[in-house]
Amino acid sequence: MKNSILLVLFFSCISWQLNSQTITVSDEINFKSDHKYAIIGKMKDHILLYQEKDNDFEIQAFNNKMGKIWDKELELDKKKPQPIDVIGFDDHFYVIYRFKQKGEHLVKVHKYNAAANLVDSTVVTSYGKRFTVPDPELIISENKETILLFSTEFYSKLEFTAFNLRDMKVLWEETCAPKDLNNGYHLQQIVLNNAGAMHMIITRENERIKKDKPHYFDIWSRYPEQDQIVTSKIDLEGKMTYDVFFQPDNLNNTLVAGGLYSDKNKARTQGYYLLKIPNGQPDNHQLYFYEFEEAFMEELVEKKTKITKGLFDIEVQDLAIRRDGGLLIIGEQRKELDRRANNYISPYYSNDQLQVAADYFYEDLFILSIHPNGEKHWEKILHKKQYSQGDDAAFSSFFMAKTPKQLRLVYNDEVRNEGIVNEYLVNGIGDTNRKSVLNTQDQDLKLRLKESMQVAHNEVIVPSELKSKLKLVRVVY
């Protein structure tokens, strides 16, 4: 969910044709930054939008012309319900929220049909009577059928509940206490596959190279068919992790990771790696390393700095898993600079306090393609330059839409109120084509592309926030 409020709709819907795209813009919606909204998705040919303002929870439905056709208020428990997330799945949507009843902290899920009628409801888990209020995080499987609630207090004890939305039942619950998490510093990532299996990845010995204590991943896995957590250790063969992203490969029943490695100094990366761990068979894992070529590094930094020691200010943003088990690692150049700004008014501090503004630089993308047997396939750099200040980079970076034939990487060419939205089309052999998606000039649009939702192979819904107005933009290719 996104911090915003929705109040009053007005203005006419706008639709126009650009190249091979049809762009349709909804009516305007007033909003405030301390409230929330979430695009639920497309159900029964309607786009559903969730709205949260104070203690009111509402659903709005839009037709294919992005005109509002109805709205409906949701009734949750009266004891100050706190929504955790809203998920659209299989022509239903689910509101997961926490509340307190007779001193007991509970998490509940409401199931609604496409008309926003309540069809089922159940308590997912109880945290009992506690002095501190549990604030669980939610992890969602790729197909959105299964969710995982993760709660902790100072990382001394971790609590998990896996829940199947289709069947409205708990799959498993688990409590564990890994050693030396240092308030979560070493907790790299928690992922959930479509079958309800969890993998918790803990990074160990990654601060500096130690011959007697090499870097490794400590992986805690919980499978629905087992009654306890199993642990495994994956050694990185004497290298360090600069950055890494894990993702379940649900088609091939594997946990995969695309990462950037360092040889000695974690301040720079010298290459990338692929890690594949078959579910339940960690001893059969495959690990491949690839050193960056000098020409690749020079193009990425445009010879602005020395590359002899490797690259820096780059991150793994996403993975695209091929049907044959191959992998695409999608990375991005990005950096954030904090500086004192005399003319910047922070929303979090009074005027007599130190005012600090952040400059955000989101620059080139890069894609690294690897065959399922570990052989390097191709590498590609996609040029872009985005700069913004004081906006938490809300309008920077990119959105990735997947089709059977290609990837669409959509981004704001410049982060400003009126500009060009471009996309890179990337096919399976690394051919790329950059094209314009739309021009927001005179349209009062500023797109939060990272918050977009792909609702069909050729259809994306994008939120726009500008001048306390929210709009939904429907792009059909």
C-alpha cells in the first residue's frame, strides 16, 4: 500500500492513442500524504482501488475507460483495525489486518468478491496478550495464493505464519531464534514460494575476508510437508557478497539468487554470480561466478572514474527467471546524497531544526543473462539518467512488465511534472529497443512507475501523484 488518501472524484477521463499504446487516465482524486491507497488489480473487467482514510476503508471500481462506476465502504473490526496489506487473487481480494480484542493481538483476513461483498473471514493468528504491539510484515508468493506473516521483537525471536488465501487456512506456524542477528543486520531476505515453503537467508561472515571464517549463507527453510525448520549452509567459495537478491523459481522447484561479489574489499564489486539451490537438496546447489569485463565497466561508468578496482553504487533490483531455468539479473546504478539545504522544509522536523535534503541519482540499468547450465549468455547496459531531490526517489527507477516474448522496462526519462515516459524492450537474445510510451506534457501527470501493477500480458495500471491529486493511468499495448 502507498501513503495517500482518496476523497473526491472530478474531471473527465482522458484517453489517447500513442504509437501502439492506448493511454486512458482516470478522474482526479484528492489525497493527503498520511493516508493510503493500493491498486488491487483487474476483476470482472473492473479495476479495483483500495482507499484508507482515517478509520474508513473503501473500494472504488473503474471501467476500461477509467471512469468510476461504484464505490463501497468495507467494515472491519471496530477495535481500531490496522490494515497490513490488500491482495487481489483469483477474482477475489483479501484485506489482511491486525486488531486488539480483550487485550489479545490478532491478525485477521477478510475475503471479498469482485463486487466487494464479504464472502469469508477468519483469524490467521494470535499473538496473545503482550505489552508491545506486534507489527508483522507480509510476504506474498509469486502467484499471490499464499502469504507469510513475519513478526519479531528485536530479532531475539522470529514468528512465522503461512496462510493459503484460496482455502482460507493456515499451512504452518513456526517460531525460531537464530543466533547473532544483530537486530536484523544479517537477515538478508525472506522469500515464500507458491507451495508455501519459506526460505530465510542469513548472511554470515561478510564483513571482511577471513581465511579461517569464509563468507556463507545460513539458510533456514520451512516446508509445509515438514514439522520443523531445516537449516543449510552455502559457502561462497572465498568471495564476499556486495549485493544479492533471492527469488523462488516455482517452475523448477528451486531457490535462485543473483548477486554481485567482491574479492577482497566489499566497497567495490568485481563481478556477479548465480546460485541455484534445489528445494530440499542444498548439497546439490550450483554456484557460478562471472568477472566483469573491462569494456562493460567502462561503458557503465562512462570513464568518469577508475574501474581498475571494480564497480560501486550499483544494486541488484530484480530477477527474471526463464522457463528453461536460466536467469536474468536486472541491476541499476543508484546513489543517495544527504546535504544541508537552507530552502528545504522537511515534513518531519520543525523549522528550527537542521534541515537535510537528499539528492537521488538513479542512472543506467544493466541486464546479465545466464543459461541454465551456468554459461554466460549476454550482458547489456540500458542508459538512463534520473535525478530528484527530497522525494524519497518515488518517481525514479523503473517498472518491469513481463510478456512471453520480451521484458518491458518502463521509466520516467526525467523526474519532473511534465516529461517523457520511455521503455526498453528486451528479448530473449539480448536485442533491445528504446521507445516512448507517452508524453505527460499538459496532462498533469507524474507517474510512480515503481508502484505500477501489470494486470494482463499487455496491460499495466500506473498511479500518478501531482499537486495532491491521484490519477490512475491505464496503458494497453
